[in-house]
Amino acid sequence: MHLRVPRPRSLAGQLFAMQAVLIAVVVVGYALFSYISDRGQAQDAAGRQARAVSLAIADSPSVAEAIRTPDPTARLQPYAVRVMRDTDVDFVTIMNPEGIRWTHPEPKQIGHPFQGHIERAQRGETFTETYTGTLGPSVRAVTPITDDGRIVGLVSAGIKVEEISKRAQEQLTALTGVAAGALLLGAVGTYVINARLRRHTHGMNADELSRMHDYHQAALHAVREGLLMLDGQYRVALINDGGRELLGVRGDVVGASVADLGLPSQLTGALLASEQRVDEVHLAAERVLVVNTSPVSGGERRGTVVTLRDVTELQSLTGELNSERGFTQALRSQAHEAANRLHTVVSLIELGRAEEAVEFATAELELAQALTDQVVAAVSEPVLAALLLGKTAQANERGVELVVSQDSRLDDGLLPPSLPARDLVTILGNLVDNAVDAAQGAVPARVTVAAYTECSGADGSELVLRVSDTGAGVDPAHADLVFQRGYSTKPADEGGRGLGLALVRQAVRRHDGTLTVTEAEGGGARFEARLPLGDAQGGESAPAAVTGSRPGPGGAV
């Protein structure tokens, strides 16, 4: 046997019950107040009515005339009955100055003393009181009857409290009907409103909504992915911690327009787009982001949900992987060429020309070793040396000569830990790829690379990476556009164009460096990246640095 724990009432049900109880309490309270107020008003009205009737009787000449007769009752009793009927009072009692009744609704009470207070009336004063007499509790008025200035009798007119209560109850019955209608109307309205609220809250109670809110907040700020919600006017309605970090925004931006966040123009355009965006790559201040947008609509535009994923590390790893893949392909090509040379050596030996075989093999070995020694001697930093060797082989395959400037000198261990090799691969690799693309087909087809450090004054030293090509160059009017994502003078391919130089500028900015493009000597473009190293060498100047030097002819690698 399972004990089923009753499920807490939903928030909508609790609100409905609370509102129904509140309406009932208000209606009952108002009805009770109205009953008490109406009862008091009815008593006051009855007192005024009794006072008016008693004064009218006391002022009637026929009453004074009847009192002067030997038998006042004979004339006054029919008169009193007629007055009770016409004025809707319960009794009219006319008595002598000592309080002995001449009239009464019950004839057997005639001749008996009046039950009530008459002292004030005997002194000539008219007053009202509530008193319990032979007919029960009543509101009565007592006034003197005068004749030539003498008090010749007293008259009392009254209305029973029971009749007053009946009048108040009639009003209360009408009020109760109106209150019941108001309660019913309020209950129906409350039910309709709360039924709609139940649909919006999915029948959940307050505890469940509170718990869901806590889970929502915890999940919203725990995920590394960025979440951004925009309203119909493209203002920030919600942003989590991941979104702030990825977009590089600070402070309270909720309620601010997307256009005022200071984001790159293309990223801002993607967020302001009315159509859906799927897996678009955009650059933020220091990151490469994959942006997805989904409009929220329900008959009208209500806003946009934006998700952001950081692929900066992935892009860097992809660049390194492409470099390694290119290096591998270059090694494969060199292995193919080495096999051809080996076949040549074997064929010379088989033809009996051993001396020529030795001479051919020695020359090829010296050439290959010289090329490697030249790169390593100029740039002994292992990652950059490997990158240049791979790029050299790739350039040779495409008919482009890659030259390391004689000015280049970058020893191993010179770079600080704050400048990771991954960023150097991103910067130099993309600059070389861009230069090879530009120089391909030119005469001569050459790319010149310079890498060295130089003193930058009191701030320490800086790393200089310079890549020049013999291509068509860059229009000075487009000097800044070439670093924007999506800009390219080359035909678009399946993977898209215009990301390499944008990544270069992002990496340079991340290290507070500068990136410029100018016209190279003899035509073509010259890209130069300068990255501050601080006092990375412990106060010593950079070895073999050439300050303000121009890339010389160099040597072919």
C-alpha cells in the first residue's frame, strides 16, 4: 500500500482561493457594517417619525377639546387608532398628566399607568427613548399636551424595535443579494484570470516556480557558452556570465541596445539580423565566436535568442594543424624528390659512373643541409623554425620563393611565456600564407620574411615579424579593410575567405601590439607586426637586433 502525498496546490489555485476568501471577507464585512449602520439609521428614523406624530397629536385642537370632555377615551381612542393606521406607527397612547392611559392599542390597558418615563414631558419637554412596555421594546416619543399654557395631558407615539429590525433585515436581504452577485461575478472573473495564469505557469505552484528559477539561474551562469536574449527592439533582455566574457562587455548592459555595446560591426550586424543565423564565425575583441541566432515570434516579433561559442582555441589549433599538415605535405614532396635523386644516384652507379654519382649526391646533401642551417641559424626558435621550413616547401611547390631576411635573428628561449608559440604560429603563418597567395603568378614570385627583436626604449624590447611579397600590393584606401573578417581580393572557396588577417590582428591586439600594412620596395605589400616583450631579456638588449633595418635580399630557403 502506497501512501500518496498530496501535491501542493498550484500558484494559480492558491491565488484563486486567496482572492475568493478576500472577496468573501470584504462582502461579509461590508454587509455586517451596513446592517449595523442601517439598524442605527432605522432607529433614528423611527424616533424622528414617532416624535413628529406625537407633536402633531399634541398640537391638534380636537385632542385638547376631547380632553375637556367628561370621557376623553370615547373620542380619543378612535382618533388614536386612525392615527396609527395613517402614520404607520405601532402605538399612540394619550394619557392624563399623571400618566393614566386614555388610549391604547389594546383596550384592556386603558386606565392603567403608562409604562415608561414621563417626568421630562411633565416638565414641558419632548423627548425620545427606547423602552420595553406592554408591546415589547419600542422606540417612543413623549410630548406634553397644553391648553392655554397648562399641561392637560401627555401623548406617546412609538414603533416597536421588532418592526425596525424587519426594515433593516429587508435592506440587509437586498444588500446580501447584491453582495452575492458581486461575489459570484468576482469568483468567475478570478477563475478566468487564474485559469489563464495556470496555462502560463503550466500548473506549477510557487515552490516549483521558485525552485525552477533557482535551477535556471544556476544553469544560466554555470555554462561556459554565452547566452544573449534580445527583446523586440534589439535591447539586451538577458545575458549570462559566459556571454559577458565572450563579448567582452562590462557593467550592467541589460536594457542597452546591441548597437551600443561597442562590438565589431559584422558581429553587431549578425545580432541585429531579423533572419536566423546558423554557425556563423565572427570576431569579437579577443575571441573567435560561433554565433547562432533564432528569432522568437508568436504572431509578432518578440525578440531573439543568441548563443555564442568560443572557438578561439579551436581556430588556433586549426592553424597549427594546417601548418603541420603543410609541413607534412612538404616532407612528402621532399621524400618524393629524394627518391628521384636516389634513383638517379643508383642509375649512375649501375652505368659505372660512380664518381659522378658521388658528386651528384654530395651536392644535393649540401644544398638541403644549407637550407636547413640557414633557417635555423636565423630563427632558432623551434616552433617558428619548423613553421618556416614547412611554409618554404609549400611555397616552392606553388612556384614561390620564400626568403628569410639576413636581418632575421631570433634565438631559442628569447620569447617570454606571455607570448605563446600558438599566437606566433597564428600571426606569422597567416601572414606568410597571405603573402604566398599574393605573390603566386608574379614575376619574380618571392616572399621575404624577417623575424627579430629590437629595443623599444624604456618599455623594453619588442618582437618584429615582417612579411613582404612581390604581388599586386594593397590599395591604401583598403589598408584597414584587409584586416576585417570577410574582406578578400581572392575568389571565395568552400571554407570562406577573409579570416586569416582578421585572426592576425586579433592576436596582435591581444598582446597590445601593432599591425600595419605598407607598400614593399619594388611593389607588393609589406605586413609588419610588432609585439611588446617588456623586459623579457632581463635588461639585456636583443641579440643581433637590427633597429629600423629594411629586409635585405636575404637568402632563398
